[in-house]
Amino acid sequence: MSNQREAIANLVVFLPMFMGTLLEGKRINTKLRLNYSEKRTLMYIYNHGGRTMTEYSKRVGLARGSFTTVADSLEDKGLVGRVPGADDRRKCMLVLTEAGKEAAREIDSRFKKHIAARLNCLTEEELEDLKNALVTIETTREKLRDRGN
């Protein structure tokens, strides 16, 4: 393994710690009392609408059975609806209801305010460096996913 690849491998282990530090002290509660998987699913649908349940379960990182339970719960709470797929009616797509959109906007707003507050201690230069690093990470993630690596 090249020195550069090894250095990247060593740094990757810090990403979960970075996220933990960034999110430290924040529990985003809503009046709906959503659990972590429900919030994560709701936000993924909010940001990436128009996908099938199978696609959502993969992206959210839940097994299909567990994801179905989460989807059922969100539907029972009136936050999502199921729509037959346009290409294949056997495939079900999840869409946010108006209540789901409102809940997602509330979670998104609270999340962004918390992150902004956590970053207040950084200089403008440090913020720019962090933004550039995160853009690079996201671009690389997409390339790796698209290439199947």
C-alpha cells in the first residue's frame, strides 16, 4: 500500500470521532417523539425524495425488515405516504406528507443551528479549510459509490 493510501486509511478512522465532536451535546427532539432511525429516514426522504423503499433502506443503512418497521411508523404518524412506482407498481416509493415536510424542516433547522454554533470557535480560514475538506470527502464518496469500489 502506498504511503498516501495508508495515510488516508489512518485518517478515515477519525471521521466518526469528528462527527461525534461536531454533534456533541445535541439531541434534536421533536414534538412527534421520533427515534433516531425515524429521524434519519425522514431526513433522507426530505433530501433525496422519489426513491423506492429498497433504495431508502440501503441508503439509511437498515435491513429491509427493519426499514419497513420504520416506514410503517412514519406512515402511522402521518409523515410519509406510500405511492406505487411509476415503472413497476410492485415497488413502493415513500413521499413526505405536508406534516412530514414540516417535521423535516424543523429537524433540519435545529440541526443546522447546532452545527453553526459548534463551529463558532473556528476562524474564517479554518471554516474555509473545513468546507473544502468536506466537499472533497463528499465528491470522493460519490465517485466510490458510482464506481462500485
